[in-house]
Amino acid sequence: MTTRTNNLPKWTLALAVVAAAGCMPRGENAGEGRATVVHNQSVDRAVINQPVGPVPGPGDIAPLANPLGNDPTARMEGYHLFNQFNCAGCHGGRGGGGMGPSLRDTGWLYGSTADRIFNSIAQGRGRGMPSWGARIPEKQIWELTAYIQSMRTDDEPEAPR
């Protein structure tokens, strides 16, 4: 049995290597600070790599209020659900941060309004937050939202000392 070799000239392989090397970024921070042309306009690459907001479309829509937001029983139930669903496994005890982000911070990547928190829980997020919307009822998501929004306030159940 004979082995058949590639019949392409040797220079094609060399050309492919040189072409690929020319396209590859060099150095630790390659690509930073360089501009890219998008729709006939020069745009900084750092702008292109920014995460897109959670809700496309017009930004002046009033946020949806939590129907259970002022209910102390719902906040307490949200606290119990937070522990039952092991949210602390990622967000840390009392939501202080761990593998997942702190829920006690004031600045949030996807927003801290009730509707944004609800959507983060129900739909998940691309950086590791799983989707719970198909697993738990809407009422429990609102209870979790009520508890999370009560963090750093006098209304927080079982607040850390």
C-alpha cells in the first residue's frame, strides 16, 4: 500500500503560514487601542467589545415594579429561597460576592431595578448566571427579587451584623 502525499507546491504552505502570521495579534495586549471601521466610521475596538445592555430597544420605558416589593413576608420568603436554591454558592453568603458578583454593590452590569433583577433570574446571563424561569414559579422569582432589593436597607430580613 502506498501513501499519497499532497501534490501542492511547497510555496503554498509557506504562503499560508505567512498570511496567518500577519493576521494574528502580537504581544500581551494586542489589538488594544487599534481602530476598526464599522459603517464607514473608525471605532475604537474597546467600544466594540463592550457588553450590550440587557434590553434592546428604546431606553425610556418605565421599569416594571415588583408586585411583592413592599411585602415583608415576600422578602423573608425570598431570603429562604436564596438559601434553598443555593444562590449563596455563587453570590456568597448574604449576597456579598463570590464566584458570582456581589448583590450588595450599588453598580450592576445588568441593572438593579426590579424588572432587571427578575430578568436576570428568569432568563439567566451570559457570564454564568443560569436561567431559573423554567424551573421556579414567577411568584418565587419576585420573592427573590424583593429580598435582593432589600439588601443594604433596613428592610433586609436576617441582615448581616
